[in-house]
Amino acid sequence: MRAIDMKIDVTAAAELGQDAHVAVTITLPDPSTMPSAPIVCFAKPGGGYSRGYYTVDLPGPARGAQADWHAQRGWIFVSVDHLGVGDSSIHDAAILDYTTTAAANMAAEAEVLRLLAEGALVEGFPKIVDPVKIGIGQSMGGCLTIIQQGRYHCYDGVAVLGYSAVHTHPPVRPGTEPIVAPWLPRDTLLHGAVPVVVNAGAVENFKSKMAMRDPTSGTAEHPMLWGFHFADDYDAEMKEMALIDLARFFHIHDPAKQVGVVCQPWGSLTTPGAVAQSCLTPGAVAPEAAAITVPVLVGMGERDTTADVPGEPRAYRSAPSVDIFVCPRMSHMHNFAATRGLFWERIARFADWAACYRASRQNPCQ
């Protein structure tokens, strides 16, 4: 098993009028462990996180990185930094909308597949032609996986993890002040005229209440801790790490406030802003979700962002199957949880099903 870091030029696809590149880490298995129908997985991180979410052995009660776990089982695992994230090129976040970000990811992934097919990625690794392609994404990465699949039909199965195609909303401990996010129209560029905010009054009320105390001061439980980290299973040091991890969320769209903010190797102080600002709007990805025609896995922790879990399959009107998995002892940041191995196993089983479904479509008489 080995990992290869690449920066792939996506200037033409992004159409920003400036140079652009997408950073990826390709974790390769021992070729002898690959299945007869090789699996290539493209994994996208959530807002405030980078591809390190998949490649780093994250702190917590469990051990191991997700990319390594799947590669040890024969997968080619490609971890992707969106434009404006991590080691990808940084641009004005306000112009990185769904169309631009998905087009750049698509171009980068197509280049990875080309290199694999030509045997040009690394010397000695076999050519991978027509693999089973799986797209997975956590939180905002799930949003962009839906967008990419609905527009380009590039995967044989998609696992949408911690993101609702109906309405995504950050959870809080029951009985505490709910987080209120603005609802913005799709592909709103955050320049010029003030964008429409459907629930503006509720947003301003939430902001005024949060301004009365510092959410990172430790004087009260951080409002995002319960829903983002299953801290019930954390020791004191891990809880402190979780608070540091969450601190940047209150500064992520304001570079002036980022001085001194700690960013771990799995984090990012920048995001594709036009996506991040509107992906919590109800129905933001409805057209693309309805256009997906491959199997879908909706995966989440027992504390997560999906308001109506049983109703989620209705968003995927064209999908041949929609599976739901709610992982116990897990909050929204799945890869920090003690049960993350169970979560990864469920994704692996889903990929087997997607491969089986693809094979049946290619050979309907078998």
C-alpha cells in the first residue's frame, strides 16, 4: 500500500479566468488484494475539512485512516480537496459555486482515471480499465457528490454521508438553543446585491444570542459539540481536541479572525463559500438527487444532520435502490467515532452491491 499526492490542473474546467488546481491523495492497494472488478473510490470532505479527514489516522477511540482501511481491502481510494480547500488552489470563496466546484472535481477525477487506465500513475501498478467507480462524501462533500453524480453520472454508486438531500441541519443537544443557518438560493454568488435569505429573522435572532457569549470560551458546552463529536466516548484530552477542531467554524468565512486559530492536518480554514453558504437550504440539491440512477447509500451517525431519516429515499426518485444506515455511537464527524470501522464496513458492503448491480446491467442474461 502506498499514497501518492498530486495537484491536477483544472483551469479549463473551472472557468475562473485564473489558474486552478485540485489536490488529491491516491492511496493504492497491493495489486494482489484487488477484486476482479477493481474499485476506485473518490472521497470528498465536508466544509471546514480537507482530504486529511480520510487520509489521517484521526484522534479518537478507534485507530486507522479510512483511506488506508479501504486500500488494505483492495480499493483504490482517492481523497479530494475541493477548490478553495486544503492544498487545492485558493480563490475568492464567494465565487466557488456548485457548478464551478463540481466541474473542477470532475476534471481532476477524470485525470486520475486516465492515468490509471494508461498505467501511468506509478511504475509497476497494473492498468485499471473500466473500474467500479464509487463516490462518497461527508457533509458538504455529500452535497457535492450528489451534484456531481446528478450532472455527470460519473459513479456506479454513491454514498452520501451526513448530508440530507431534503434538508440538512446541524444538530444540538436536546433542550439547548438550536443552530439557525441562513437559507440562500442555489448558486448564489456572495457579491453585489444582498442575496435572498428565507429565514432572515431567525438567523439574526440566533446571531444576537451567540454574540452574547464566546462559543469557544469553554464557559458552556460548545453548541456544535454534541452533534459533531460523540464525546461520550472521549477522554479529557480528546474533548479538548474536539473543541479546538470546532473553534474554526466560527471564523471560517472571516479571514481577519483566523489569526491564531488552530487548524489540524484534517482541517481547512477555507471552503468553497457559495456552496457552504447555501447547502443547508432545504431542497438545495433536489434536481440532482432526483436525477441519480445508480444505487445510493445514505449513511449517518445516530446524532447527525438529517431531520427526517425515513423520508430521505424520496429525494432519490430515479435510483434503483436507496439504503439507509444509522451508525450507533457516532455523531456528524463520523471518522472520529469509536464505531468508525463499522461505518466503513457498511460502505464497503454497499460498494459490493453497486458492483453487482452494475454487472447485472452490463450482462442482463447472467
